[in-house]
Amino acid sequence: MNAAVELAPVVALVGNPNCGKTALFNALTGSRQKVANYPGVTVEKKVGRLTTPAGRSIEIVDLPGTYSLRARSPDEEITRDMVLGKLATERAPDLIVCVADASNLRLALRLALELKQVGRPVMMSLNMMDIARKRGIEIDSAALERELGIPVVSSVAVRRGGTDALLAALDARLAANQATIASEWRAPDATALRGSQREADRVLRAAIRKAGHLDPGTAKADAVLLHRVGGLVILLAILFVMFQAVFAWASPLMEAISEAFTWLGALVGQAPLPGLVRSFLKDGVIAGVGSVIVFLPQIVILFFFILLLEDLGYMARAAFLMDRIMGGAGLHGRAFIPLLSSFACAIPGIMSTRVIDDRRDRLTTILVAPLMTCSARIPVYTLIISAFIPDREVWGFIGLQGLVMFGLYAAGIAGALGVSFVAKRFFWRTTAGEPFMLELPDYKVPQARSLAFGVWTRALAFLKRAGTTILSMMILIWALASFPQPPEGATEPAISYSLAAKIGRAIEPVTDPLGFNWQINVALIPGMAAREVAVGALGTIYAIDGGEEAAEKIGKVVAGQWSLATALALLAWYVFAPQCASTLAVIRRETGGWKWVAVTFFYMLALAYAAALATNQIARALGAG
């Protein structure tokens, strides 16, 4: 059985960005897929399995989007090497499916001609045929097949039955058992690319019966959404609504999760267990992990908005709108999408900088991506804002707490633009930037199943993080906060005699100007491993110090022990705080060394300290101390 699975033929999906390739992959494989990274790099690897109507088991690989096998970015290098069979750890594809956007065939045809030259069996899938028909485009599939010399089938990934013809063609193509023809493929130079494009244009003229027209809905929407002034206002409004929703929509679910963990903690507290074991379960595991998982609804809402905007086709428009602003700060227009992705997590944001061809522009984006307010900061922001900012409306309709949250995100964006401005003029002041070119896809109605699957996988990733990194750090914090036990006759709380208290007090001379106490110091250190841990650490510390484990009650405890100036300084710290260990590891792998890891860590540490110091001193001067 296992041998049969291992020998399943490998089918590689190759196509231009925004051709619907990933939607097609999801439609073919459903839940039978896994996501990992190619060995040695952080390029995402998507592999799934399917069984054809004839009972054939197939392994499908969704390769990163590319316009050419010339490979000008790390993503495109993986696609090229996989197609050529040059990845030592990966099986070469038995069949290549060139996925083409039927409404925009020109660049796809050039890629198909390049793939033919590799010498492996190739076929074309005309995807998004529904959009092509809506725009009045008529394609002669038989003529296209004849001109290209490869099988051509139609597919609509977002409709039931839209992949039936493709599955039948896969069966037929694999049954033919066409052998790979030895070919000494060479990367095309500019002359070869021009020649290939001329041939692609000839094939296009022969295969297109009716050219159709631009989608009127897209044209009308772009007239508004891409307006130089109005478009930016709409973009800011969308981002503002997104951050308001993170607070407002998540509240009921957060309360339910908090109550569940409160009940569980009380149940464990009454269990007939040894005191140390009961403390470990109640104050270490439940108080720590539970106070982080409570923020899952907010993280899910944030991911939902990002995936929704991407599926709609709005992300590319947002990048276009932001190019003028970002260009003035030294960032490439393509950096907008990686930076927006970093709002969810800096790791995929940094990985997605591979779409930027120029290495210097890519490095600049990597340097500033950690300044975007990732979802790991949300637990810290929410805890402090809920505890210190009144839950009321300003101007009659805007929630003050959501407004403060929006301000923190805006501060991160401003910091990123400022750092990129300095970096471009300090590191690469003599390097001219490349012009910004971006293909704008048609607007599409998002596929609910694909959207739900994307949110689900990211929620599972967060829960996995909570069950591994966060849990291990919570156990460490509990141990530091529990040992050594207080001496006989002790008059202070038990935690005051612990290792955690000693560590926290040891660094108080450094953090005292920021208004931080030793409990905050203890939370900051493991927060370097994962930022969410800071909330769990506070939960563990204050639960042992007489507080409760629920996030809401942790907020009440800190509200009674911290000044407003301290709370605002801690928010300022977390706007610029150094990245988690996982992100620093990704920066090392993306940049190929420790140099940029060190630069990122220390410049963020300096910014965080300066911002917290200034915030604390200003707040105290205004009477918030």
C-alpha cells in the first residue's frame, strides 16, 4: 500500500500569478493536502493527493507563480528547478499542467512555450473560463491545441464539476506514459524572450475567435477604487473597519472562551491533587495557554479580512495605491502585499518578499516587515487597552478602544516607512529603484470554501503554536515563578522569593526609566520567543500572586498595579519590540546569514526602548503617572 502511494505520478501545477492556480489546487485536492517548506529554504510547498475517475492516485504539487523559467526571484527558482528535476529532495514531475487565465492568455502562452522546451509532458488548463465567457472572449481550444502541440482543456476551479474535464485529461495523459525527452534547457536571454513572446502572440491570434472586452464591473470599480485621492481614502477606511472589527466582532466569542477557561481553572483548583501539581495545571498550563487562546477570535477575524481582500482582487489595487507613498519612503510598490501579510504574521510576510526581484528592495522590506503589527501583538494590545482605555464612543460612533488599536497599527506603519527611508539612504543610497509594474486581475467573487479553508489552516497554525512554543514557555515561566519555595515565616507573596522575581529585579535598573516593574520584566524575556507569551506570563505571575487566570481578570489586576504611563509605555514598547525567535530564524534563512538578523534585532530593540522611554516620560509630565 505504501509503495503504491510512493509511486503515484507527480503532476506539477505551473502558472502566472493570479491565474487561479491555487484555487484549482484546492478544488482538486480538498482537505487531502499539506503545506510545508522546501528543504533549506522558506519557499512554501503545497502537496495534495487525488484519485481520478479511473481510480488513478496522483500527487499534485502547487508550484509558486512565475512568468518565466528565467527565475528572477527565490520563488521562481524553486518552480524552475522543480520543473527541470534539479531538486535533489523532490521527485521530478511526470506531467506539467500549465494553468492559464483564460481571460488573459498572452503571458501564459509564452510560459507554455518555455515549458515545452524542457522536454517533459505538458498540457494546458484554461482556467477561469467563466470570467472569459462573461467578458465575451471566445477561444478555439482545438486551434490552440494544434498551435501549441499539447492537450488543452477548460476548467472553472470555483464551480462544482468545473474540474471534471481536467481530471479526465490527466488520466488520459498519464495513461499514455509519455517518456521525458532529454533536453539541455538553457535560461532564455532577452532576445529569446522577445522571440518567444512573438510566437505566443501568433498563437494567440490563431486561437482567439473573439477578443472580448474589459470587464465593465472591474472598469467601473477601478475608476473609484484607484482614484488618486478617493482610492486612498477608501483603502484607509477598509483598514480602519478591519481593525474596529477585530475588537467589536470578537468580543462575544472571547468572553465565551474566557469563561470556559475560568470554569476549567476552578475545576482544577478544587481537584484532590497535590498543591504543586494543582498549581502547575491551574497557574501554569490553564492560566498561561488559556489567556493566549482567548484571543483566537481576533486573529481569525484579521486573517479573514486579509484573505477576503486577496481573493477579491483588491490586494493588487492596494499595492498600486500605496506605491507613491511607499516609493517616497524607499520601498518598492510590491512591498505592500508582504507588509500587509505581516499584519497577520511577519513570517509569511517576510517569505512573500520573494516576489520582489531586486535584492536590495527585498532586504529593505524584510528589515521593516517586523514593524507591522502582527497578530501575536493582539493579545498584549487587547489586554492593556481593555484594562486602561474606557469602552466608550468618541464623536458618537467610533469606539475609543478600536481607535487606540488603529493608532498602534498606524504607529507601526509610520515606523516602517521611517526605517525604510533611513535604510535606503544609509545602506543603498547610490542604488536607483526599479519601476513598479503590476498586473491588476479582474475582481472575483471569493470562493467561500477556499476562504474558509484558508482561515481554518491559519487558526490551526495558531493553536499549534499555542500547544508547543507557548505551552513550553508557560511551563518555564511557572517553574521560574514557583521555585524556590518561600522560607518559613515569609511575609511576602510566594512569587517574591522565586527565580522569576530575582531575574525581573536584576534588570529593573535598565527598565525603571520606562516605568516597568519586575513582573513586566519577567514577561518581556520569554516574549522574545513568542510575543503572545507575555500575556500568558503575566497571567501565570499574577495568578500565583493572588490574581485569577482569566484574561479579563488579569486586566483588572494590572489596572490596579500599573500606572497609565506604564501601560502606555508598554504599548509603545510592543509597537517596536524585537521579533520572536521564529521570525528571526526566517530572516536568517531568507538573507543567508546572521548580519541582517543582528541589524533587525538591535535596531528594533533601540526603537522599542526609545519609544517606551519617551511615552512614559511624556505621560508622566501630563499627569498620567
